[in-house]
Amino acid sequence: MADLLPEYLTFDYRCRFRGVPGVHHDPEDYPLVWTVEVSGRAWDNEDDGGDGAEVSVGRAQLYVVPSAGIIDLFLTLDAVNQDVAGVGEMLAINRPDLVKDLGLGGDLLILSALHVAPAFRGNKLGHTILKAILSSIGRSASKVVLEATPAAAPDGPEAGTPAHDAAKESLRRYWKSFGFQPAHGDYMVFDDMADVVD
């Protein structure tokens, strides 16, 4: 396996939005949808000090909901897609206290996917990627929500099997080590930005 140093990571942030973001938009247009492609320079053990090779390290997809405490999150997130509709339902029905904590100016960041290439797993690069996201486009986020379930894959474990349950528990431990806390069901929440954003 090649060595990969976090300081050599490159983040390509992309957001496409029609118009100027604000509460005047239709609910489905309100959240800002971001994709982040992460690449890096990797050197293998035989590299003699050259430039290394550019490699794809991972990718993330997230939604930033500006001023989330002053809108109807359930209606807005339900209008976007099923992935974030579940977050809206959890916040509105099961954990309304988390919405109250958002206050008037805080953004909500929903991490809907974060994938690290198999060759680079095991070094907490997912933590590094999320920290970079929170230190850049997520600086105004009061809360981060994610669903700690393995992504569906053709060769992955089937839902409800012991292998799938073990993968879910592993993800929970992984994100708990970042600072996430259980919210409801498979959802986890993070709100300690002071430890992340410098």
C-alpha cells in the first residue's frame, strides 16, 4: 500500500445552485448540495523522492441547510429526496430539541455519503475529510447529522444480516471517535465545532 500524507490531500468542492440562496426559494431548492472529491499524492516504498502519483482518495456528498432554525425543516427536507427526508423526520418528530438548539443563525450540515477508497482505509482519513469540510464550507454549521449505515453495494452485506449489523456498529464506533453522539435510530449528531474549526 502506498503512503498518503493528509497534508498532500486536495479537495475539489462543487456546489450548483440556481439563483441566490435564501428562504424565498422553493423548499426543494433551499439546501445547498455539495460534492467533494478528494485526491492526493501517494508515494510507494520504491519511490525515490519524486513527485508521487495523483490518486483518488475519496468523495463526499453533503447538504448545507442555511439558517436551519428558522425554517420548517420537515417540509424542506421532505421536498429534497428520501435520504434527507429521513433526517427531517427524525429532527421534527423524534428529536425536536436538536432543532431548537440550532438557534436563529446556525446552519445544519447533513453528511449523506462519505467514501474513502479501500486502499486508504484504516488511517481515519474519513475524519480528516470531514474536518476539512467543516473547516471550509461547514464553518457556519451548528450541527452535523449523518446516518451511520453502510452504503448499499452489490457485494456488501444484506440489511438485517449479522454482517450488516456488525458493519453498522463499526461505523457508529468510527463516528463516535470523531465526536458524534447517537440521535435516534441510526442517526448521529455532532455539534462540538470548537474542537474542529480552528
